[in-house]
Amino acid sequence: MSIAANQIGVLLATLVLAALFLVSLGVGAGDVTLFGLWHGTAELDLLAISRLPRTVAVVLTGAGLAIAGLIMQAITRNRFVEPSTAGTAQSAELGILIVTLLWPAASLGFKTLAASVTALLGTAFFLMTAHRLPPTQPFLVPLFGLVYGSVLGAVATLIAWQLDLLQYLSIWSSGDFSGVLRGRYELLWIGAFLVVAAWLVADRLTIMALGRDASIGLGIDYARMMQLGLGIISVISAVTVVVVGVVPFVGLVVPNLVSRLMGDNLRATLPVVAVSGAILLLACDILGRLIRFPYEIPVGTVMGIVGALLFLVLIFQPRVRG
Amino acid sequence: MIDRRLVFLGALALACMVAFMTIGLRGNLGFVLSLRAIKLIALIEVGIAIAVSTVVFQTVTANRILTPSIMGIDALYLFAQILLVFLLGGLAYTSLDAKLKFGVEVVALMALSLGLILPMLRTRLDMGFLLLVGVVIGVLFRSLHSLIARVIDPNDFAVAQASSYANFNDINSELLTVASLLTLAALVFVWHARHVLDVVALGRDTAIGLGINWTRTQVACLLLVASLVAVSTALVGPVAFLGLLFVALAERIVTTRRHSILIPAVALVAIIVLVGGQTLFQHLLGNSSTLGVVVEFAGGVVFLILLWRGSRK
Amino acid sequence: MIRIENVSLAFGKTNILKEISVSIPKGGITALIGPNGAGKSSLLGLAARLLPLQAGDISVDNLSVSSTSGKVLAKKIAILRQDNHVGSRLTVRELVGFGRFPHSHGHLTENDHRIIDESLRLFGLTEMSERLLDTLSGGQRQRALVAMAYCQDTDYLLLDEPLNNLDMYFASELMKSLRNIADTRAKTIVIVLHDINYAGSFADRIIAMKDGQVVADGKPADIMTETALGGIYGFNIPVISVGGQPIALPFRR
Ligand SMILES: Nc1ncnc2c1ncn2[C@@H]1O[C@H](COP(=O)(O)OP(=O)(O)OP(=O)(O)O)[C@@H](O)[C@H]1O
Ligand SMILES: [Mg+2]
């Protein structure tokens, strides 16, 4: 992939994202028009309190999840894993549930912290197990992760059921941006910092994808990078689950699509993955707002369909050579 | 001679049924007993449907960790159900007779399975791949189901939630007669074909060599599986790993894959787990709504263990 | 100098390496030969700290591999493993460029680019430098991996069966290149070979391993004899002399 083509790719993706961003500001139950913005404060308020925060939240979530998936694929050396198919998101849910149980008045920040810790533990267990599955059967790892996730989900459901918290659980387990308002989404910015952090270690991540031996041979502290990657994945997932709920497939399909087009040199592709993740999620969110206007379809549902279809295309289409 | 272990399982199943009917009886005896009898029949039916469909599916796919639900067939049923509502118009469809509706759904599911699942089984893909595709298809149809549900009734936020776990508590007993007939027919058919299934289990090439019409058998088995999945899903909702749990337990006990022994064994294990579990949860723990989740959890763990063991051989 | 002292290794109850002590002084090519399962790859893995040391000590230029930081060692010693699965979609140039990581941490300088170009040229990859790895043939990919290890530009280069998948031309080209850099750049190369004739022709020293032990160690002329080879491999291998060069003929019936 030449540098020029690469830059054109980034530019194009950014333009698409900008366009979608504007569309997203305009779509919703209340009208926002340029005329109205100029004249009235009500529409300005709508924009500042609801529409803008929501759009920013979608962008941050999309970018964060795509990067979390990318990192996970690099450190497991398996293209078919992502946080929501590896028990990460479900572990985070379990964490929030436990905090809600023990300390209902806990702040959002504390819940995020707890969710991060459980996400970390759950994912670490998954990685340790997945590591020992035979590398000759790459599909076993995501399968194992999916079922592992659903077993964790069953535990969460069981707890929630016993304590009448099912309603909460359904909020966390299906991603939805309709409740995002100013003051309620800012934690997502943590994800943005982590995306930047990932970009700083992009070269190391690329090398990690070459395997443990190659990494150590090139002087990389493999164990520490593993921990760092795990940390980034867990925190991004936890923040997402706390603020918007589980959003499937973004981390799975976006890195794969970008890899097909631009290869796996993460220093070049990581920004594109982040932007594309934002694009995909924003497009799905807008779609969810339009399908049954003025009602909303949660983005988790839309993503479940779009993502599953994209994923099926990805795994059925033999890898193009060239 | 009947296998001793089968006798033991039968006795245990019977004990569970008796316990289910008798423990904690209170109030109007006649009323309570008839209520319980209906529920008992439903539970047995669901158990048999899940057990037999899983055995047949595993045999015909030559795969020991596959269940119809893992391949997304029950999600397909939910989808077929809501698709019909969508196509035929909510009101017209809901005013149909429940039995007729169920019949239409079963046919729709059969058609969908033949159209979607059969080609996948035909391609003879690597097992892990097949499973992954099945799981993703399950997610796809569940999402489509909740999308259509919301399009039909935007305020019905409960739909998606309600359809994600099996509920053995409020069984849809309206369908009991149709479901019973269907299950019974399937049972007779499977019993009749038990020796053919033994041959099918040897794999496609050997089976053809032994004179089995492979295509016809595969289609027949899949249709059977589809109708049984429709029965269990219509009665209690989706179950992902339950069948796996039943078959794994039964195989452990009878240590054979011969269908003449395995099928009754699995059916009995299913009854023991479901009826016994329900007795335990409802009458002794006083909380029956969680049985579905608990067994699913156990089934999921069994699946992980099987996958783990199988992959490391 | 790579100094290996009393190194033992066990996986579970099986002893893979038994009290191995051997030193490889700076400079020259040392060939490591021996039957499958002798423990050659394990020994190289230990020396390149890819496997944790269980007993004994290994040091490279007096830096113990167990206590020296990975970053420092990455500039001292490079290794090519016997089996490499590269699943990433990288171009040949990108892959080779990652060999520079220990030096420049991803910010490639002029000098880095010079070395990358040279490695590509040395291993006949210039033409295909922009191709993706998964579009290459097995032998081409193997050359790219050797080039990456070479690009790391370390004093010590450990190569585990680098001739795998190479055709006759590139196998001999690779050996000539290695001979050349050993002579002109004072590099120390340890190479695992199964074709003992390559070992006999290009190496300065041959170390033979069997059942986790060093069973022979010496100049090619000493090892390339019927008795020595027969002892190492356990069957009769005739050796003839062609222009003063001993050639083993294991395929003679
Ligand atoms: N991870 C491991 N676990 C258990 N045993 C191992 C492991 N790795 C290697 N071995 C065993 O150690 C022994 C030495 O292996 P090694 O790879 O070092 O041999 P080698 O000399 O490189 O052989 P080859 O010429 O086939 O590459 C073999 O018997 C092998 O079976
Ligand atoms: Mg070896």
C-alpha cells in the first residue's frame, strides 16, 4: 500500500464521517434546521443537549470498539475475535451488576472502574484458554468466545432475575444511544485517549501479530504489551457497556474490512480503522432513527443485522489474493 | 433384553413425575392436579422434542457438539413467526386460530431450514466454521426478529427481552394437542428409522456405500428436526445448549451411540432434568422462572468443555 | 561469544537437553546438525531467550540472556525460527522493515531505509518488495523472513533451517550471502542445517547434536567422515571427495 493511496483513504473516510456527522445532527424526533438554529434558542438547546452529545458519543464508541477489536485480533493472532465475542462485554456487564447490587448509589465512574476490572479478569481468562486451543482451527477461538460470553450472560441474567434487576441488565446488554445526553456520555472520552495510546504503540501491535517469538526477537516486552492491550480492550469495553450498552460486531467487521483493503501495518491502518468504526456505527445509528421514524430502533439491533451480514460475507468470501 | 441403565433412567424419570405431581399439594386438589398434569405433559413434550431433535441433528451432521439451536434453527423459528405477522398483517394473523397459526409457522420453518441450513450442511465445511456461521446466523435472526417486532409495535420493548431465554414457567398450553401429535409422530418416525440412523452416523460416504439414499435421508432428518424445534420453541422459547446437555449426559450413562438405546436414554434424561428441575425449583426453592437460565448455563459449560476436549485430541 | 554452560531443558518428564556446554566465539559460521528431535531448535530458542532457561546459563558477549533486557538483546542477537506463520497482510518491505524496530522503534531513518534496501537486494526480494506476504510462494516468504532477521543487523544471527522451501539456486545464494557477511562484516552466524553438504561447504565449524547432547564438534573435515556421520545419524553414509571437498551421499544405496 503506497503512502499516497493510504492518505487518500484516510481523507475519504474522514470526509464521509464528517458528512454523516452533519446528517446525524439533523435526524431525530425534533426538527433541527439551519433556519431554526439561526433564529431560535430551542433548537440550539436541542442540538447542544441531545443531538451533539449523541453524535459525539456514537463516534467515540464506534472508534473505540473498532480499535479494541483490532488490538484483540492482533494479540490473539485471530481475525475473528472482538470484545463482545470474547466475554469481555459480558464480564463488564457482570461487574456493573455486582456493583449495582452491593452499592446501588455508586457513581458512574466507580461503576466503570468495577466493570473494567471484571472485564479484565473475564478477558484474561478467555485469552489464557483461547491460547491453548489449536492454532490450526482458527474458528474455534471465536466460537469458544461466543459461548463463553453467553455463559457469562446467563450468570448475569440469573443474578438479575433473582434481584429484579432484569430491566437494568437489558439496558446494558443492548446498545442504545437514545438516552445519551450532555453530562451522561463524557466517560466515553476515555476511549478516545486509549485510541491515541494504541496508535502510539501501533508498531508494537503489528509485531505482536507476527507472534510471540518474533516479538521477543525484536526486543518487545511481550508480557507487558499483552497486559497493555488487555487493559485497553477492557477499559474501552467497560466504558461502552456502562454508557451505551453492548454493541456487537463493530470490532469484528471494521478491522477485517480495512485489513482487506489496506493490509495490516497498523501504523498506517489504525486511524482508518478508528474512523471507519465511527462511520459504521454512526450510519447504523442514523438508520435506527429513520427506519420507524419518529420511533427509534436501538443501534445494538441494527448492528446485529448489519454486522452479522457483513461478518458472514467476510468469512464466506475466500481471501482475495493480491 | 432391556438395558439395565434404561430401566434405571425410566424409574428415575417416573419418580420425578410423581414428585412433580404430588409435592406441596394444597387447595382444590382436582384443579391443582389438572393444572399440574398439563404442565407435566408440556415439559415432557419439550424435553423429548429437544432431545430427539438434537440426537438426529448430531447424527445427520456427524458432529457431536452441534445442536439445532446452535445452528440458529430456533432463531429462524422466531423469525419465521414474526415474518408471518409482518407479511400477513398483524390483525389478520393474530386473529387466526392458534393451532392453524402454529401449523403455518412449522411449514414456514421447514421451508427456511431447507433453504438456509441444508445448503450449509451440504458444503461439508470445517466444523468450527460451520458452528461459527450458525451462531452468527442465530444473532442475525434474533436481531431481525427484534427489529421487525419494533417496527410492528414500536412501544413493545419487551419483545426482544422475552425471546432471549427459555421460560418453563408459563408454557403455551394452547398448542399442547397439536404439539403432542407432532412429537408423537416424530418419535414413531425416529424409532422406525433407528437402524437407518445408526448407518447415517457412520458418515456420508459409508452410508451411501451401504445403500442409503443420502439426500433423501438428510432432507427428511432436517424436516423432522425443524418440526421438533418448532414444538419446543413455540412452547417455551429458545434453548441453545439444552439438547447438548441432555445428549452428553445420556451418552455418559449408556455409553453408546446406538440409536435404539440412545434415543430413549436421551428422552428420559431430558424428562429427568426438566421435570426434576422444575420440581426442585418450583416446589422446593419456590422460584421456577430461573430453571431455563440455570440449565442453559450448565449446557453452555458442557459445550465449552466438549469443545475444549474435542479440540485437544 | 555465545557461551552456553550446563544448559538442561525438560518438558514435563522428558529431558530435551542434557547438560549442554558449548561456546561459539565471535565470527564465522557455525552449523548445527543432527536428527529430528535432537534439540537444535530448543537450544537456539533458549539462546535467543524465546524459551525460559531452566538450568544452566547462556550469555551473549557476557550479557546473560536471562537477566538482560529484551531491548538490549534485540540489538545483539537475531533469530529466525523454524516455523513461522505470518498471518498479517503486510508487504515484503513492511515486514523486513520491522527488523529495524529494535533500533529505531518504528521511526525509520535514512540509514534504516538503506539497510532495508540492502537486505531486500541481498535476498532477491527487490522486485517483489511491494507485494503482500500472502501472495508469495513458500520459498519467497522464507527469504523475506531471513531478510527481516538480517535487517535486524545484529552481531549474532541464529537461523533455524533457513533453507526450508528454498530452491537450489536460492539455497546456495543464501549460503553465499551468509558466508559473505560473515567474512566481511564479522558477523557470527549459527545455522541449523539438514543438508550436511551445505554445512560441509560453507561452515567453519559443525556442531552435531543427538538426543539432547552434543555428540560431535569440530571442523567440517573432521565431521564429514563416514564414521562421524554414521555415529550422528545412525546409518551408513558414504562420503566421497570431489576436488578435495568431502561430499556425503546419503542417497547411495
Ligand atoms: N513445547 C514442547 N513440549 C514438549 N516437547 C517438546 C516441545 N518442543 C519440543 N519438544 C520436544 O523436544 C525435542 C527437541 O525438539 P527440537 O524442536 O529442539 O528438535 P530439533 O532438533 O530442532 O528437531 P528438527 O530437526 O525436527 O527441527 C523433541 O523431541 C520434541 O518433541
Ligand atoms: Mg528444529
